[in-house]
Amino acid sequence: MSAVRNPGRWIYVDSIRGIAALAVIYIHIAEVAYKNKFTTNAPEYYLFYFFTEYFDLGKIAVVMFFAVSGFVIPFSLLKANRAPLRSFAISRFFRLYPAYWVSIVLALAIIPLVRGDAFSPTQIIANVTMLQQFLGQQNILGVYWTLQIEILFYVVSAMLFYVRLLHKPEGAAGAVVFFLFCALAMGAARYGTGIKLPVAIPLGLTVMFWGLLWRHGASEEAGAPMRRLIHATSLLIILTVPVVSLLSYNVDMGFGETWYRYTIAYYAGMALFALFTTRLRITHPVFVWLGAISYSVYLLGPVAQPIVEYMLPYRQLAPYPVHVTIVLAWALTVAMAYVSYRLIELPAQTLGKKLASRQPAQAAVSSA
């Protein structure tokens, strides 16, 4: 919880990550309990019904994650002094991949044992790259789909930095407009052809660059023109998302999505992000600490959940509420995530920073 004592961090943004990570675990268990009628508690059943059919906590949490990425990550490029693109690539690699690989190993060790699922060698190799869906393979863990969008965001951010647009609010606003247009075009194509095009990619990138624009607006130098740009861009997203949702999710293509649930998720996720970065900044040390380990929480939640379900089956849980399973899954996930954070994430990040700092010197020697 030492992050609270570091005045240079946006600690309330860490809290958003922590809350979102727990929300993902919550909805994964709630969906299982609701769809299989595992809960015998009427209030709990209707709560799960609301979260599953209308107010999708998982998608809302993902939208918040996307906005946080936009708010935080591009500024590591803007603050770098030497070889910023190489330093950015190295630091991001060591931030994402080591903990991700550990989650794959744990998933391969635990999920076939407790659920009986099988993974092909091709699927496993593709997942190691974190680009499996682009390679035509399924995610080993469902939450991995967002990481591929995260990588695309890094690539686009690096491109905008290279052409000197990343530091300009107009660059972020332009990216929002561009990816909204891409989402509209993909939605129209999906509607017309029936092909399951990944509309979530441009919409996710839209939210990320909206988060970057929001960060520009949070600076002390931001004035009325900046606020007008943010308001105009936000209004454009508000007007466009329902259209994209209607075009893309008028027919269920396998995930049970509906246009209204998709729209509500984007509206609620962006609204909560705005709330938590303005009027309701959560800086309690517990939530900040959860934010610090939130990446491992996000990755290991789908590993901890089947362990809890195996040890305490839903049928044996009655008459106790399913929230007992949720709390146990939270506890196990946080414990596993803390170990991962201490033993994997922190050492990997430290190594990445060292390698990134050495890169310019090595390049200079080799070119001499």
C-alpha cells in the first residue's frame, strides 16, 4: 500500500483498476449462477438477472480499464527523454508478458484438472504470443481478448508519437473520431454480411483515446477550449455507440449480446470513469493496493474461480447465497495476485526498466 505515499501517482486511477478487476470476477460467477439457476435466493437471482441481462458489470469494468489505459500509458512515452519508442516497447513487454505467461501455465495446470477442458498445442503456442485471436485461435482464458486490443493501442500510440501528435489533444480527438468511424463501418459490414467482425476492437480503441483526451483535460493548463473539445468528443461517442450496437448486435452471433446491454456498458463504464476521476476520487489504501495488483487479479480470476467452484460446488452451496463463492473467489484471487505481483510483476518491471535505460547506450556503442 506504499503507493499512497508516492505523490507523483494518480492513486485514484489505481483504485479504478482494483474495483474493475473485482467486478470482472463478480460477473463471471454471477453469470454462471444465473444461467444455470444455481441460486435459490430470490433477491440474489434478480440481482444476477439485472447484471447479466442489462447492466453487464464485466463489460463495464473492461470499458473502465480501457479508459484508464488511455489516461495513463501514453504519458510514459511523453515523459521519456532518450530512445522513447524503444524504452516504451521494452517496458510494456515486461509489464504485460511475464505475468501473462504465468497465468497461462496456471490455467493449463488447473483448468483441465477441475473442468476437463483440453487445449491443443497450436492454441497454446498462439496464446503465448498474446495475439491468438489474430492468428485464428481461441483464448485459453476468456479475459485475454482485451490484451490484444491493449497491444494495438500501444502500436497506434507509438505511431502518433512518431508523427508528434500524441502530445496534442487534437491528436487524441482525431483518433477517437477515426476509430468511431471504423466501428461504424465494421458494424454496417457486419449487419450487411452477417460476418462476425470484431467491432469491439475499434470501440475499445475509441475509449482508450478518449481516456487520453480526458487526461489532457485533467492538466492544470486545460482551459475552456479543451473542455469544449472533450464535451464534443464525448457527445459524438454517446451518439455513435447505440448505432454501432444496433448494427452489430441486432442478431446474436454466439455471445448473447444485445444492442442495449452493449450500449449501457459503454455509457456506464465511461460515466463511472469520469465520476471516479473527478467528483468521487477513491484514495483509500486498500483500493489503491488492489489497483497495484489489479493486472494479476484480472489474469488470475479465471484460474481461481474454477478452483473455488470445484472445492465448493454450487449445488452443495445451497441454501447459502452464491455471494459466498464470489467472496471466496475474490480472496483466493487476491492472494494469488499478490504473490504474482511480488514474485513476477515487480521483478519483471524492474528488469524492463534496466534494459530500457541501457538501450540507448548500447545503440550508441554499436553505431560508433
